[in-house]
Amino acid sequence: MEILIVSFSVISIMVSIPALVVSLYTLTELKAMNKSTHKIEYMPVPVPDVTPKQEREFKETFNEDFNDSFVV
């Protein structure tokens, strides 16, 4: 029983050390982000030029029934 307790204690310490490093890195990044003077702006994405033919072909294949393609 003591071997089990010691082994799980060692495993928990080995897992907690990388977790501590990651949490310190995250804390540093959050502090730096709060002090940053950059701001996030919304930039709309332009709508691609689609011809009516391309749009029709897309809509025709959008809800295509694929049951016909199976061979029984």
C-alpha cells in the first residue's frame, strides 16, 4: 500500500511541475495583454464574386440525395 501511495505522489508531483510552468506563462501573457496598446478591430471579409451559374450548381448539389449512389 505504501508503494502505491509513494508512486501516485511522485506522479502527481511530476504532473504539477509542468502545470505550474504553463500557468506562470499564461499569467505573464495575460498581464502583457492587459498592458498592450493594440486594439482589435472588425474587418469585414469581402463577398467572393460568384456567377449565377456557380451559385445554381452549388445549390443543386447542396442537399443531394446520396442513396442513389450505393449499389446493393
